[in-house]
Amino acid sequence: CEMPQLAWRVTTTAGTCKSGVGAPLRIVGGKESFEGRVEVYHDGKWGTICDDQWDDRDAEVVCRQLGLSGTPKALSWAHYGQGSGPILLDEVQCSGNELSLDQCKKSDWGQQNCDHIEDAGVSCDPFTGTDVQLCQSDAVGLIPTLLSLLSRYYPVNAESDWFQC
């Protein structure tokens, strides 16, 4: 993800990148485009963020800044692999309402006491917390197939989640 002049977001196998409000961010190393190690662009280079004080409120701001919906979850201890290059931020403490990490309390750029084993990550999983409701219909023959497909992504209980809509 190259550093753009205008705000944009691109999703690739490498992750998601966005610039615009605040310092540009990208998430890399995840299996999905909505998860990965958080990297920030500053002073002409990409670097990682240390996981000291890293929590779900910080993840919420990262997901918002990247334009990703879903349930934000902070991950620590280089969950998505160790980065290389500089560790640019440490002690990030967001309230969760900020539009970008720049607006959060944090150390000065480059001031940190971490190793890459402490690289911070996020998941902005759009599938977390979603309720699925199955309704009785005339398509009774499709029900076993629907239950099988849905149960791969959602917890589905055939008896308790079965409603007449």
C-alpha cells in the first residue's frame, strides 16, 4: 500500500490501508482484510504500534479510521506476526470516540520501550455479534442446507433459533 496524496482505501491480500483523517493506517498479516497487525505511516515510513495499554477502545478507533464496520477487538503480542522497521507509537490510549489514532493520548512518535513481539493488532470482524433468525416457510426442504451453511459462520440452534416470523 503506497502512501497516497488523497484519501482512499484499498483491500488486497496484504490487508486494508487508508489515509485521510490522521496519519495513514494499514492492517497487514491477517487472514481476512478486516484483521491484522496495525501499521502507521509517519515521516516517510511505515511502522508498527506497541501493544502497551492497547485495548478494544483503540481497536474501535482503528476500525473507524479504516472505514471498517464490525466488532472491534484489540489483539496483543504480535498476534498477526511481528513487523519490521520502526515501532512508531506506544502507550496509545483512546477513549473510543476519536476519528483517528492521532486524536488519542499516546507517546511521542518513535518514543517506545518495545520489541516487535509486542506489535498491536486489530480485528474489525463484520460477522461478530450478528444474530441470525430462521423463519418457518414453505421451503422446508431447504432448512437442513441453510442450517448447515449458517452454522459455519454463526451459532445456530435449530430449536431455539426457529421462529415463526
